[in-house]
Amino acid sequence: MKIALIGYGKMGKEIEQIAISRGHEISLKVDISNASTYTAEDLRSADVAIEFSTPESAINNIDKCFDANVPVVVGTTGWLEKLSEVKQRCSNKNQTLFYASNYSIGVNLFFALNEYLAKLMNKHSGYDVAMEEIHHVHKLDAPSGTAISLANQVIANLDKKVKWVNNETKNKEELSIISKRLDEVPGTHTVTYGSDVDEISITHIAHNRKGFALGAVIAAEWVKDKKGVYGMNDLMSEND
């Protein structure tokens, strides 16, 4: 399979290594040197594109993939307010978009655990919930896309919470997400339920970027010949 890498930073290089180890070829690399000059035509030789760039450039990159008729696997976060529009454009153009806030298999198992725990805790009003996410100092968005996904799961299943905020809060209807940027931390997410008598926490700690990169390559392999809008739930449910 020929893969176009849109975004050739640390994640892009990790994806490249894993893709090559799985027998794939990198047909195009988009980095700071050609990000503003590459065209849809440059993408056409690829079977699929994997996009890990910046929030400012993600939508333009996705549109180029649509124009080139190349399925695109997107891992960039920080542009989610436009996601519904991009999904609609994908459907209108009969193209292929695979989006996930996190491609790690472990994180997606953590999503399932988080959703189940929120459903359980909805029956116990004595507990309040808060979240913390820690990432490396180079991460451009806060809270992380993964934290937003976790928060939205909690809000959907916990009647007392109606929205999340990226700070401490005393409003019982708000879910607090505390974002920290420390050194080279790949990603740590913690959801904590506390009461007057005890505390329950679930945490996912990424040790490196390999899990994210492997998941993105697996997603590219899975989506290559498909049309439509997909996410990790589609991939993982098919592989259950």
C-alpha cells in the first residue's frame, strides 16, 4: 500500500517506521518545506493519506485528499468545531474520512471503560467527577482531543453534567478538565470520581508514541477501499 504522510514531525516519523515495517511504501511526505506548495495532484499516487499536522492546516489537508480521491486518516486535533462540516463535505463528495481523537488501541479500550463507569456512577449522586490530562510541551491544543472525547462520554452518561470546562470549577453542572504541559510526556489521562468517603480513578498512561502510530497505520489499512466516514469504533467493532 502507498501512503502519503501529511505531517512529518515526531508522529509522522513514527508512523513511517511502522508503515515500512508492515510492508507499505511512503509515496509522499509533507513537512514544513512543502506544506504550502503540495497539491491534490501530488497525492494521487497514494492509496491512503495519514494526516498528523496542525489544527490550522488540517482542514485544508483533508480537502486536498478529497480532491485527489484519496482516503484520509486524520489524527490532528484542535479543529473539532469544524468536524461536522468536514464530515458533510466528505459525504457530499463521496470521499473517505477516518477520524479519531486517539488511535491507540489501549486508549480506545479506556474509552469503553470510561463510558461504562460513567453509566454506573450515574446511579450514585454522592460522587463528583473531574478530569486531568498531561501532555508534552509541544502540544498545541488544550484540552487534548482525547480528553474532550472522554468528557463527552461522561456528559452523555452522567445526568448531573451538562458541559466541560478547561479549568477548575465549583459549578456542579460543569465537568472540570485540568490540562498540564510537561516535558516530553506522550499522554496521560485520568478520570476521577470522588465522594466524602472515597475516590475512584481510572488512568491511561502512554509510554511512547508507538501505540498511536500503529493504530493510525492499522486504520489506514482498514479504510483503504472504503467510502464514507469512520472512526475507531467501526474498526474495533469489526475486529471484536
